[in-house]
Amino acid sequence: MKQKILLVDDYEPLGVLLRKYFESYDVTHVMNGLQAIEWLQDHDVDLIITDIRMPQMNGIKLFNYLKNNELFNHIPVIILSSEENTSERIDLLERGAVDYILKPFNPRELLIRVGKALKPGP
């Protein structure tokens, strides 16, 4: 069975690209944090990849929600953002994001980082 990834990003072409490139995973794409929370109510997921800047609920608010909710705080989160904000990046990594990748990114590099995030620990 394929591992499940939830992509949270308001840029539709990114969802199309990652579904094609990540064919060994089951990728679901939603457009913002509110849609992600709604989707998570009825689905299990192995990894969440989220953008920061989105309408309705941004990625930081989504990340905070996930980390403060016992049902979801175990899910690894990768931040994928065009924001080059070092203090924000460090803060999110310190608070539990497994990675922070800047856009534009190389899909192959993201695939490698996703594989590492999904590997079971020692």
C-alpha cells in the first residue's frame, strides 16, 4: 500500500506536478489549511507538505494546529515555502517541522527529503 502525503498549497500546478512526480505515493492536494484540517478529519496521512502563505488559513497556523492536537501531532510536516525568513525557518524546525524547503525547489531533492522523513527511526 502506498504511503499517503497531504500537500497543502494554493498553487494548483504544484499539486499536478507532485502527483506526477511522486507516483510511488498517494498524494492528495488541498488549497489551504482549513481544507487540510477538514480532510484530516476523515483520512489518515503519513506526511504533510505545506506552504506558508495561503488564503483562509496559512501554513504556520496549520502547523500550530497540528502540533497542538493529539490526533495529529505525530504526523511529520515539511514546510515548502518561497519565504526566505531565517528566524521563521529556525522556529518551525525547532518546534518540530522535519524540514523546510525553499521554492523554487528541485522535485528530485524533495522526493529524497520526503523519503527520509517517512523512514522509520532507528
